[in-house]
Amino acid sequence: MRYVIGVCLVTGFLVWDAASNDGRFLGSTVRELSRLAAMVRL
């Protein structure tokens, strides 16, 4: 049940971010994860 609540919270945040902020938080998170992955590969 905890996982269902967690997935619902994450999904709700992503929908809110896309609707009200044009995906600004999601975009910055993806950029940071890409940057960290590039640092790990080096």
C-alpha cells in the first residue's frame, strides 16, 4: 500500500508540474540526473 501511495504522489506532482510550470522541475531534474550520470561514467 505504501508503494501505491508513493506512485500516486509522484504522478500527482508530475501532472501538477506539467500543468502549472510547463515541466520546469521535471526538466531540471532530468538535466541534473544526466549530468550526474556523465560524471559517474568518467
